[in-house]
Amino acid sequence: MVWRSGLFRRLTAVVALMALATGASPMALADVGPNGPAISRIRDAEIESYLRAWATPVWEAAGLDPQQVSIVLVNEPVINAFVAGGLNIFIYAGLLIDSDSANQVVGVMAHETGHIAGGHLARMGEAIQKAEIAQILGMIVGGVAAAATGNIGNAGMVAMQGGSGLAMQNFLSFSRTQERSADQAGVNFLERTGQSSRGLLEFMQKIQREEFSAGIHEMPYLRTHPLTQDRIDFLEHFLETSKYGNVKDSPERVEQHARMRGKLIGYLWPIARVFQRYKDGDNSIEARYARSIAYHREAREQQALQQIDSLLAERPNDPFFNEQKAQFLFEAGKVNEAIAPYQKANRLFPHNPLIETELAQAMIETGNPRYQSEAADLLNDAVAKEQDDPLTWHLLAVVYGRQGDEGRASLALAEEAFADGNYVDAKGQAKRAQKLLPVGSPGALRAQDIEQQAQDAIKNAKD
């Protein structure tokens, strides 16, 4: 599991607004604000593969191409999910950890898919033009401050006063309409795929309990969502006639959910709290997985490897346990020992860009020339699937540099800088690549594209 922060540095005020409009909890809006601290993105091959496998039938039922939908894991402890920027579903770590089942997570993703299938982002663009973004963002900030102080009513009345009040009311009414539509679409998608909507109901009930415990009172005219109780009533009514209301998660999904939760807790919770939750006597897969990671974070490598080896003894051909062992070894400085489990993980779960990049990085770190060609092949396969990972491009630049291929090294550095939002460096490296690569070659043409796109981004930033 790795953390990437570049994506969230480029979130704009419009994306923060989309978060409000399409599913973000008001308590979490400061985390995606354009002027706040950067939020890191979690990348994990295992968790992403589970979420994609669970959501793919829903996406297909919605008429979407699963290959075009992206899942973005956000390293924040709050319960939150939203869609933004097209076919991107943002899911917070806190939501996954606090969920009780895969069915609950699928229910949330089905709701977010309802927003995408309904074209709500495009329509929301029209609504944004009819209201002042700054005023809406100001209201969000006011709502967060009010929630923190418990003075929600006064903050709401202040925000609703003046000439912007009617525009705000119209905007929120529009958003509530889309939320109801997404609920309806989501349960229909689940029904078409033979899955229960009970998980979505359970999750809404969980949110309601959170609201009650936090002292948050329902305010229909200040919310972008229908009242939580209204949504619960709708879901309960739907389940009364659903053919699949009592369908349970398969044993495979039950285990996947447990592993996902244990992995996230192992990495994200304070170490003492991890061991408090997963005591030594607990030999479940979830517990051993979490403890292995917590031991690794404490640099207690012997205990970490003992835990992960116990899992591998039961599942020797599990790609993700092999990947996890390789990561432990790599980060402990045992780079050469990490190669074999990384290679096994790559064989068992081939063509995954994250695992390919991890294996290539280990090969590069060994300094062994015999790995250069294989590392280059792995990285090129990875960037063919994901073009926006700065680390992969950086490693490719290192390989090309060691091979003496300065032209392709400069092009890879340009790609790295562009993916990281560093448009000045991207433009400079793209210019250099054009001087080094053959005129008219695919690499030179790509460098021209990067230079122009970087120039446009620099200009837009100034306007």
C-alpha cells in the first residue's frame, strides 16, 4: 500500500463543490477544499481489485464501461464518498473501515454510480453557473464551523440571508433531487444484478446513528441530500418488494471485506490501537494481516514476517500476501530478497500496474544490470494502463538514463512532471526530449503534446 498526494493538490473549488453535491459529508468538506492541506491518495492493488470486482456488475447494469470508471481511495478517516471529474468514484478509507460488509460498500458504490449514469455532474455544471461558487464554498466552511460549535441554526440563517439566499436554496433543491434519483437508480442496478439493497439501508442507518451521536440535527433547506430518515424510509419500502432483499454476501466477499478492513486498519490506525483490536489470540486472517502490518510499521520485521508467512502457509498462491511480504522485505532494506515474492505476485496477478511498478522499483534498487530490460518492460506495461502515476514515469526515466537513452529519459521526466502537476518542468523536459528524439517519431510527437498541454495549463493558472 502506498500513498500519493499529487492528485489532490490539483482539486479545484469546483471539485469541492461536486463533493458537496454528490455525496460528501459536510463534516469532511474541509478535507477536499482547494486551499486546505493536500489529501493523500491510497493506492493498493488488493483493495482496488476487490472494489472493482464488486462494482463491475453494477457499472455494467448502468450501461457503463468498467474500464472507463476509476476508483480513488482517499486517506481520510471520515465516512464519505462522492463522484467528481467524470467517471471517478472517490471512496474514503473511513467508509471502508466503518462498513460492516461488502454489501454495504457495494450499496454506496451503486448510489454513486447512479450519479454517473444520470449525468448529474454535467447537469450540476449548469446549476453551478446559476449560483456563486464562492458563496457556496463559504457556506460549506460556515457549516463545518457551525457543526464544530453546535451552532448550526445560526450559521444556516446567516448563510441564507441576502441576495444569494434564493440561489442557494435553488441549488440545494436541485442537488436533493439528484440524490433521490441516485438512490432510485442505485437500488435498481443492484436488483438487476441480483444483489441486495439491504447494505445501502444499513449504511444509511449507520449514518443516522452517527448524526444522532454527534448532535447533528436534520435541516432540509441546508442539506444537499434528502433527510436521512426519508432515504431510510424509501429503502425500507423498496426492500419490502425486492426479490433479492435477503441475498447475503458470498464467503469469498466476506473474506475480501475482512482482509480489506484489516489491511487498512493495520496501516492507518495508531499501532497500539491495532494491537488492542486484534489481540494475539485472534488467528483470523483479518487479525494476522493487520498485526503483520503493525509489526512492520514498528520495524519488528521478524514478527511481521512470521504473521505474513503464517498466511502464506495457508494460501501460498495468494498474490497479495506475496506482494505484502515483498513490500516488508523491500522496505526493510532486503531488496534482493524482495524480488522473488514480487515476481510471484506478478505471475499470480499479472498486468497490474501497481505490482509491476513495485517489482520494477525493487529490480532497479538492486543495481543489477541484468534486471534493466525486464524493469523497462514492466514499467512500459504499467504506463500503458495508467498514464498518471509520477512514480512509474520516474522509474522509467531512471532505467532509460542507465541505458544511455537520454531522449526517452527526458520524455519520461516530462510525463512525470505533468502527472505531478509541475507544468513548468514538464514543458522544459518536453522541449529537451524533442531535441533528442528523432523528428516525427512517436516519442517526439508525444513530447510536443506535453509541451502544448503544459503551456495551456500554465496559461490557465495565470488567468
